[in-house]
Amino acid sequence: MSPETGDAPGRSTMLPPITADRILGCLLGGAVGDALGAPVEFTSLRDIRAEHGDLGVRDFVAGAWPAGTFTDDTQMTLFTAEGLIRAENRRRTTGQADPAHVLWHAYLGWLDTQGERVPWDETGPPGWLVKEAVLQARRAPGTTCLAALSRRAPGSVERPHNNSKGCGGVMRVAPIGLVGADPFQPGIAAAAITHGHPSGYLAAGCFARLVARVSRGHDLRGAAVEAIELASARPGADETGAALSHAMDLASRADTPGPRVVERLGAGWIAEEALAISVYSALVAHDFASGVLLAVNHSGDSDSTGAITGNLLGAALGFEAIPIGWRRRLGGHEVVEGVAGDLVQQFAEPATTPFDPDRYPPW
């Protein structure tokens, strides 16, 4: 896709080409953060410390699933990546494609992995991800996503299915920032498929924008300021803008980063809070591990805030910044790396080889 040509008055937003290292770092980093936070989701900070010590979780631990298991956050992120590749294949095949509609088809694949009936005879064939055993698992999927995707058509900003601003939209759109020429609006459209509240989809647009900027070497704080400016032009942006501003304000203070500071931003169950916690954690991090561990040790949606923070830091720092022990012990890391490699082939390198219509159907 072509580089950005500018979307804010007076500001150049040209983006250099993205590298394979940043794509892999973003997807794998998100999966690692998700797996670190999954065992303590729904757990109070007091109980986290009682079980894991005063510093909380410091490594993969077992919970409802084996240690190193990612959840629906990463599952849906991978299906977002699949949808982007399928949309590009459709564009190459027909000369046109509606990425949001193709993403909806991809998300129906995720819905199928959750044991829900999907009418494939009406929607077209699924891709390869639905056949992967690591994705054929129900790992606390969001009820809003399940209900919205069970409808016969995707939701949109103009025709929302609900008024939800849960974090299920923002936590899955990182791949849009990795490949999009202008990821803000596509991020909004992707989240609005399931989440109809402005904060639910504007936070996703901002997140996609942040991933695009930091994966290409831009400063996270400056990218957040730009994202607030972009969102402010949309109706209903006050909550998202205020949450991001609060995160940057807390990060600029001398307070020692820790769970009590994180919890001033909320619990992460709703989109703008999850984004704010993740931006704060990434801003104050001195490396990948410190950022994701900060993001998961709080009384809230630890897997989602861990995943979003991992996406940001992985995109900013690259694959090698993720501790090798986490990379190797992450359950399903081969699938995550495979999807990342397909994104690289399609978007970071010239797509010179014919695509496989069975692996990525152009629907």
C-alpha cells in the first residue's frame, strides 16, 4: 500500500517502509502480553500479590489454561491480519475490495472457532486459520463480539449493532497499523463491526495510528498527540482524547510506575481505558518486559492491556526486544509467526508470487 500523504493540517505524515522485524515484533509481542495477563484477568491486585508476590506476575503462569496460552485477543488479532491479506488478494483479483467487509468475513472464521454456527454457503470459504488447533479454543471470548458477529451483516459507524465501548474492538486492530496507508479510518471501521459506541471505535482508530507510527520509528508521545488531534474531529471523541491525555500526563510525572498509577486510568474493560493503560505502560517502560509486566499487574482486563502494550512495544522495539524465553514458550508461537510472515510477504515486500486462494480466499 502507498505511504501516507497527510491527514492533519500542517503536518507531514509520510511513513517509511515497515520492516519484517517490526511486524513480527508487534504480533508476537501482543501475544506474549496477552499470555502474561490471561491468568490474572478478573483478579484483584490484592489477590495477584497474594499468589505471585509483591511484584505480581513476572513470567508465564498457569491459570484456566496452561502457562503461555494466549486468548481471544490474539485470536482476533490474527484474524484481522488474515482479513487484511484477503482484502489485498481480492483487490489484486477484482481491482476493488471493501476491507471492512472482508474483515467481517475473516471474523466469522474466528466465530466458527468459538463453536458458533457460521453459514459458509452464504459467506464464502474460510481461510486456513480456522483449521489451526491453537485457535480452535474458546478462551473467554467477549460477549459483544459473539453477539455482533452472529448478526447477518457487519455493524458500522453509520449502522451500529449496539452502543458498546468494550475493549474488544481496540484489542484486535494492530495489524491495520502495520499495513495501512492511513490506518485511522480503517481501524475505526474494523472495530465498528462489533462495537457501536464512539469510544469503542475511535480508540481503535487511535491505536492503529499509534502502531503505524511507532513501527516506523516515530516517538510514541508525539504519535499520541497526533492521534488525539485526529480523533477530536469526530463526534464523541471526548472520552478517548481525555483518556490518552491522562495517560501522557501520568507518564510525564515523577511517580514511580506501578499498579496504583495504572489503576488511576481505569481497569481496561472499556476501550479508551485499555488504550490509555497501554500507552502509559509503553511510555514509562525501559524495555519490553517492564512495559508488559506493568500492563498486566492490576485489577482489571489484564490480558487485553498486556496484549495492546505488547503490540506497541513490539512494533516500536522489534522482535529481538521480546525475551527469548517468552518467545519460545508462547503456546502457538508458530502460528503467530506464520501470520506475521504472510503479512511481510504481502505488505513489507513486493508481492511477486501468486497468492494461495485456499490459504487466503479473496472474499
